[in-house]
Amino acid sequence: MKIKVSDIAVTIKRKEIFSNVSFEINKGELVAITGPSGCGKTTLLNCLGLIQPIDCGEILIDNIDVTKWNDKDKTKFWHNYAAFIYQDYGIIEDESVAYNITFDKSKVGNKQVQSILQKVGLSGRDKELAIVLSGGEKQRCGIARAIFKNASIIYADEPTASLDMNNRKLVIELLRERAKQGAIVVLATHDERLVNECDNIIDMTKS
């Protein structure tokens, strides 16, 4: 899988967020979108994830112009290929941890889920309601969801923002592992340690 971005621009409420942004991301790459707050990191990430429309330019995924897709095409892409790790966690608090990973109530106690929870430091928590998780635990639950889905592209917005040093290291290792397994992993982050672990950097101050 490959992402190619050519001269894209976004304006929101008459404010130009960025313009003339171009780059390529290849299969197996861990890529950081960097820059200060307000520079458009999350907006660009949402453009790549087909959530935020662009005003001009092209976004190609495997040589297909995905900016022309309708809602049905986008939903199919999100379901089959993409996983999102949100800064606000994207967690359904009144459902179990296992459900938040699988979106399938029949998989509470599933061995694969338990193995993934062990990887992200949440071993034995599958049956607990997500509301009891701390911010950092919810962040890791979001990463567990992406691993379970075996997504081809992972979009992550500040995935280490709520984590202490040990869990930050764990999350970086997990994202790196997914890239080594062939996924494209795109991160919006200001975490310099995470940036230093990435294969390529998209610096929004230069857009």
C-alpha cells in the first residue's frame, strides 16, 4: 500500500490551514506529522484518513484518487483497511474493554484479545467497563484496537500524549512493530522521542 499526496490545501472558516503539501508514504513506514499547535497536524491526518475534505490537490492510495470517493467507498475503506487512534481515545465508556477493541460482544474472553491486551499492558482487563480506564489506559486500548484489526493504515493523533515514560516506550515499540509487519503508520505528534523513532517526518512549519 502507498499514499501519495500532491499539492493539497485546506481552508476552514476562511482560514487557510495549509497549502501546497506534497509527500509520499510507502508500505512499512512509520511517519510523523510534526509542528507546533495550530499548524494543521491533526487536520492533515484527518485528510489522509478521508475525514476532512481537501480544497484542491490529490490524495492517492494505491494510485486511486480517494478524494473522489463517496460515503460508501470511504466507509468500506475505514472498515477494511484503516484504524484510527484518537487523541480523545474514541472509547465507548459503558462497554467492556474487549468490546472497544473488537466491536463484537461475543469476543469477550477471546484468546487473541487477551494476547493483545497483554501486549499493551492491559492484561486481564477485557471484561472491565472502559469507563474505569485512565487516560493512558484508554490510549493503549485504542492501540489494541488497531492491532486487533490488523489495519493496513494506522492514523494516530498524539498517541503518546497521556502516557508515562514506560508506556510511551511500549506504545512506540508497538507502532514500530506494526510498521515492520507492513502497515503504514502515520502519527500527528509533538513528542520528539516518538518523532526520532520515525522513518520520515512531515514538518508542517514548511508547508
